[in-house]
Amino acid sequence: MAAPSASGEAGEARARRPRRDREVNRTKLLAAAREVFRDRGLKATLDDVARHAGLGVGTAYRHFPNKQALIDELVDDMFARVEEATRQGAQDSDAWRGLTTSLEHVAELQALDRGLREVVLHSDRAGPAGLRHREQIRRNVDLVVERAKGQGVLRADVEPWDLAWIQQMLAAVTERSGQPDLWRRYLRLLLDGLRAGPERTEPLPGSDHGKRFDVPGANWMGPPSPSTDVPAPPHG
């Protein structure tokens, strides 16, 4: 077999160089997007991401036709972090510690990453990757609630979807106050209400309202279990 010519090797090198450049630019855009969306939320534009990456706007649009395509690339990582926090909580042998730490970890992720907070709390931003993670997140939350009740540390009338609404409340504290640690105060107050104890004599009101998973905020942990009695949404 004849050895490759010098001109052939040079041609192959020239062909590889654009591919390497393209991969490098894509990596820069994704890294920049994580930082831009983290700090400014999803209202930031693809142009903002390109500038933060030190690239031209045309380069950004050659990789991603629009901002949603870029967000879709990041959704898997965002939801994976939430899933991991709930998984650790579900696996903790101390169910109360597992419940509280999973709530804390998810709230912290939401507080420190505005883009993640907006994606997790709004199902229209989740995409297929988010839907896959949400199903496992739901299972983790179902398990931690079941185990906490079984250990007698969680009041019996708490449901898994209550934790979804608690996460929305904590996200709202961060959103409205602009203080990334203020949610910790309100989580502590809410945890006092979740804990089982002899003083819990009044049942929780509004037991059906939270079961509606077709509203923003309840969707971060996916749809309810098939066994859950979920009222059909009203028809207007």
C-alpha cells in the first residue's frame, strides 16, 4: 500500500481543524450559557450568550437555531441535579433527615441558579429530558414521604405534592426578595408544620387543591402517582 502523500495529509489536517474549532466553540457556548442563564435567567438572549463566550453572534446561531435549542441542551443537566438531591433524600436511613436535606438541596439549587429555577418550575421549558427526570424525581419524593410517615416523623396528612408547592414557595421568596439565603428562614418554619407531633390536632385544609398538577410550580416533580386520586381539571 502506498504511503499517504504530504498533500493528502495536509488536506486531512485542514479538514480536521474546522471540526475541532466547531467543537471548541460549542463547548464555549454551552459553558457561557450555564453562567448567563444562572445569573440572568432565561430572558437572556442567544446574543448575550455569544458575547459572554467571546464569540460572534453568527457563530452562536450556526450551532443553535434559537435560544430554546440551547436551553434544551442544558435541561438534562439541570434536572439531573434535582433528581440527585431527591435520590439522596430517598436513600437516607433517617427519613426525616432525608426529607429535610432533599428540600434544602433543591431549594439551594433554585436559589443559586435562576435559569434552573425557571426551567424546573415551568413545564413548558422542560422538554423531553426534563420529563424523563421528573418521573424519577416523583418516585423519589413519593418514597421519602412514605418512609417518613412510616417512621412516624411526618404528619400523616402530608402528601408528596405538598413538597412540590413548598419548593415553589421557596423559589418565590428568592425571586421576590433577591436574597439567595432568605428561603432558609421560611423552610425552617414550614418544616415545623410538616413534622409529626402530639400537638397536630387540626387536619390540613384544602386537601384537593394541591393535587392539580396542570399548574406551574407543581410540575417540578412530575405527575402524581397513578394511585393518587386526582380530580379532573374543570372545563371552561
